[in-house]
Amino acid sequence: MSATTDTLFRPFTYKGLSLKNRIVMAPMTRGMAPEGIPAEPNAAYYRRRAEHDVGLILSEGTVIDRPASRNLPGIPFFHGAALDGWKQVIDAVHAAGGKMGPQIWHTGSTRGGEWEPEAPVESPSGLVGPGDPRGVTMSEADIEATIAAFAQAAADAKRLGFDVAEIHGAHGYLIDQFFWSGTNLRSDAWGGPTIEARSRFGIEVVKAVRAAVGPDFPIVMRLSQWKQQDYTVKLASDPAEMERWLQPLVEAGVDILHCSQRRFWEPEFPELDGEAGLNFAGWAKKITGVPTISVGSVGLSGEFLAAFGGAGSEVTPLDKLLTRMEKDEFDLIAVGRALLSDPAWVSKVKAGQADQLKGFAARDLAELV
């Protein structure tokens, strides 16, 4: 093991979750589950990452039991007949010595392309972005049923033998549409002028999930400031507002915060602490005291979102990552495109085989490598 990468291969233990290293496979939508049901190719895809020592695998977004909860065909369900497929996945990962959790998701009113679900899409205020109407405004009954569906999915994850469950609350999807003032214009108890007021839906989802899985099953929550609808959005403009957003989620039952940003090395509040300042995950850890996962363009040039436009990426050094990991700015690092293209990325990094790392090619999105 190369001395320069030792920090990535320290074990991690927190609240019953024990990982062999600090590397997480980031959730990446693949859309290759016919009829929403994962099968052997999906199990093999995740198993290959476990065989090459990924510390924790987080699945692509898997949708809860709600009408129009996904925005693309082929996105896997996490309910009904799909659960048998997910049992096949987690058994394959465990047989290879890995740990895994599903990312539990509702895409809200976001667009995935020309495909349209049969039922109307739903969101806090019938908006996909500021001034951009789409679908229906959720009723009180819709909200209650959605919270219950998140809880049921998490309970099923525990029952099937997964090691964690991750709630997707980022990137402009449903939970994030409640957080965001641009898409939550509600005047009832599910909206309001402050981030604390608009966080009620996310908090109630977490509470319901915690009640469903018990006190010891680890809950991860993925959050972001940016939205696919607007990369420049900040839900929290300063650390105090970030605390008012994140601390109630932790108190509701989140164990680990998965803090998504487009480039992990960028400081979240550069005006406060300069270019070498804490990133989103660093601030989240400092504010709440819980472990955090950072993510964003690890090991590759360019960004994941550009890949959907056909952009490739070249291998880049890990120096910036290692420096921050050595300082324990955050606890875990999620790797996306590098692991999508190269199942052996972790074992190559551990063996010091930087010259054998692969870049990312957009064609890799079309198959389960």
C-alpha cells in the first residue's frame, strides 16, 4: 500500500457500521433495471466493486412506492417484486466481502427527458424550478403517504440484510424541492420563509425512517446546496443557516451526512476562510459533529453531469483529496465516475498502480461495466 494513500485505507467504525476503508461508491443512476426490477447483471455490477475492496457501496437511486416516483424508465423500484432482485444484489455483495446500502429516492417533479410517467409528477408546489410549473401540488394525504413509503423502503432494506440505508435529499429532487425556497411556496406547515420551516418534510421522513429501522441501523442522508435546476443555489448562505438546516436532521435520526458538491476541493464559504477552507462536508462535520461523506469529481477531470452530454474525463492526481483526508476534514470519500468505468479502481489505488487507472468515457454510461 502506497504511503501517500494510507489515509484512504484506514478502517472506519461508527454506530455499528464497520468499513475496511474510507472509500464509498457514490450512487449513480444507471437506469438498467427492466420493469424496475434488478437482476443478475445488476448484482454482478455491484459485486465487482465489492471484490475490489470498495468500503461501502451505495446503490443508484431506488424509488419508493409512490406514483411517478421516478423520472426515467429503468430506474429500479425499492418495493414489490423488485425486492427479490435487491436481495440477490445484497447477497452477492456480502459474498464478496462488501458492505452496501440502497439510496432511497423520489425524483419529485424533475424531468428526465422525453419519457413521462403514467401518473402526474408531484412536488411541494407543482414546480420543477422557480417559475417552472410541472405536475401537481402534493396534498396532505400525498405527503403522509410519501413519508410512509420512505419508511417502508428503509424497513425493507434492513429486512433484506443491507448494512445502511441512504435517504436522497439532494440535487433538486423531491425532499430537496421542499428545502428550496424556489420550489416550496407552500403557506401551510410544510413550507415557510426559513430553511427550518421548509425542512419539516425532510425531518419527518427521517423520523419515520428511524422509527421503522430502530435505533441501531445506520441512516445516511445525501444533501446538496446546488440543484440540477440551478448550480448556483445555496440553501444555507452561512454556517449559522447551515446549522439551522442540518442539526434538526441529525436530531431526527441521521447518522452520517453525505454532502454532495460539484468539486470536493472547493471551500463552501470561501469568504470566511479562504481558498483552503472547509468544503461542504467539512462544514457539516464541524457544525453537527456527525461523520460526513464528501463527493465531487474525485480522481477525474470534468464533472459527472457533463458526462450526460458525452464528455469524457481524464485521470487526475489524488493529492488534494489525501491532504483533506489526512486532516480528517471529513470521514469518507465517495467516488463516482472513476468507479463506474473501472471496478478495480480501489484495489489499483491501494496497490499504488496509478498508471493503470482508467479515465471515464461517456460510452460507459450505456453498460454495466
